[in-house]
Amino acid sequence: MPVKPKISFENLEVAFASKSDAELKKMYLIFATVNNNLAVNVGTKLANWSFALGLPIKGIMKATMFGHFCGGESIQDCESSVIKLADYGIKTILDYSVEGKGDEASFEATKNEILRTVERSAGDENIPFAVFKVTGLGDFAIMTKVQEKKALTPAEQEAFDRMKKRVDDLCKAAFEADTKILIDAEESWFQDVIDAMAYEAMSKYNREKCIVYNTYQMYRHDMLERLKKAHAAASEAGYWLGAKLVRGAYMEKERDRAAAKGYQSPIQPTKEASDRDYNAALTFCVENLSNMGLVSGSHNEQSNHLLAELIAAHGYDPQDDRLYFAQLYGMSDNISYNLAKSGYNVVKYVPYGPVEKVMPYLSRRAEENTSVAGQSSREFDLVRREINRRKAAKA
């Protein structure tokens, strides 16, 4: 039987230790808003329109949604968040969350900004990872053609080669800086192309340990088998497999496209099936840690408990550099802070970028919170309970 570590995600005093009473009240109002579908839909549209019209709402956004879910507008702005998280044993991933214009200039600018996050990460134990999305570095339509085995025009082939070089440039920079880098997962109709780039980079840079990590979306019904095949291929080729596990972020889009084009949806039939495969993937990774690195990106309390149990059952040090728990900045502090308090490696994704350019990210985050069953309600309830606990303690 797995060992049961003594971790409680109900310890609100630990969860919100870093928050003042005023900050808690602000969180209460933010999650009350995020918990309301109509308010989210109307609010994000109004914010986007206001930025498009040049209205002065940046200050309002910084004081509310942006300020809660993002570290700032630049790497320098994030420094206070990095320090504050580190004070509680939590590490940071600087996540440049700007969606470019989709042209070569924006792809190159995005690469250069992510290179700056790699440079900032180098030698700093509080920032163990950099991260990027391949769609920030090249045209997804070209990747789609490649996955569909369609011939590229000469211009498309040149653009695809530039995209692959940007990916390699980032992974090579991480290797040379002796830091780690995560490649985010994206839509299934070009994910195979991203996987191929990730495994090519791993074969170069993961010979002695994990530098490059690919992401596995376990809400896909084929993903557990794909993870196992990737590990077998890595073992045969003699490199380490870096695996970041997530449940996934494109469910509705995936199902809609599958229905429109008449192919089987890649999405699991039920949430229970996603949970089952996520937990099976955790078990697989921990059982094969001799040549793997694992980042568990989850806000699911049961999965986080399971990973802590697996670490104990296999006798691994909670501070083992091959094992990380990850959550988003501004969310699931009851998980992050309690895990860190118990001595585990915990990282927070800290998004940053100019306020108006991060709005698409914030809009998706708010919409995901309302569409994930119970997530925003859970956050709202935790904050409410901590406010009441503090009131009772002062009475």
C-alpha cells in the first residue's frame, strides 16, 4: 500500500499565509466575478473593446484580473513575485503570455523574449524552468500541412525551417544555461509536428539529464499510450524523456473540429477517463524515473495527493530534481503552498507581458475557470473560508 504523506489541502492558514487581509478581500471579489459566467463574458469583451479604443483601463486591469493572475508586464516586473513565492518555498516559471501577430517579425521577437527568460533562469534555483509555445515561433497552418503530409511551397518550407531553428535555439540555450525548458502542448491537428521537434531536441540535449520537456494532454484518449511509446523510444535511443503532464486546454475546440470534419474526437469520453489516465501516467513516470523527468501540472487535489504518495512509496526525496508539482499563479494556492510547506518541489507558472497583449490569455483563463466544473467555485469558497477563519481568530 502507498505511504500516505501528511498533507492537507484544507490547511487554509498555510494556503493564504502570503496574503494580507486586503489582498484576500481583493481575491474574494476577483473569484466572485470569475465565478459568474455572464460577468466573465461581458467583462472580457468590454476590456478588449476598451483596449482597442485606446481607453485608459490599464490601471483597473493591473489592480484586478491582470494583477492577480500575472506577475507584471516584463521580467523585471515579475521579480517581486519571484521573491515572494520563494519566501514560501515555491519556485517560478516565467511564462511570456503574449500572442504575436503571426508574422516572421513577431515570431523572432517572441523567440528573443523567451531567450531572455532562459537567461534569467540560468543559475537561479528559484526559476528552474523556461517555457514556450511553438505557435509563438511559427505558423500553425504550416505545421498542420506537415502533419497532413501535404507538400509545402518553397516559401512555406523556408518558414518551417526557421520555426524549427527557433525551437532548437531555445532548447540549445537552455542546455548551455544548464536550466530546463518546457514545450507546451497545443491542438491535436499539429501536435505530432511539435512532438517531433521536442524529441529531436531531447535526443541532442537530454543525454545526461532532463533539459527539454514535452507536454502530454491526458484528456486525449490516446495520450497514455503515446507517453509510453515516447519513453520506449527515448530509452532505446539513449536519452532522458522530459514529461509535463496536464489534463488539457482545448477540449471544446477539439470536439468541434472533429465533428465538423467527420473524424473521431481525440478527447476522452468522460472526465473520469481523463482522471484515470492522468493518474496512470503519474504512476508510469515515477516508476520509470531512472531516465525521466516529471512535471505534474495539475489543480486536481486527488492527483497531487497521489504523486506525493508515489514519491514516498518509491523512496524518493521530495526535493528530487526530477519531480515537480506545478500550478498557475493566482490559483490553487491551497495545493501549492501546502505542498511546498511539506518540502516538495513546487513551481508556479507566472504569466507576464504588456497588459493589452496578455488580454487573450486572461480571457481564456477566465473562461476556463467557468467551464471547469467547480474550479472557480472552489477558489471562491476557499478564500471566503479563510476570511471567516481570520475573523474568528481575531474575535
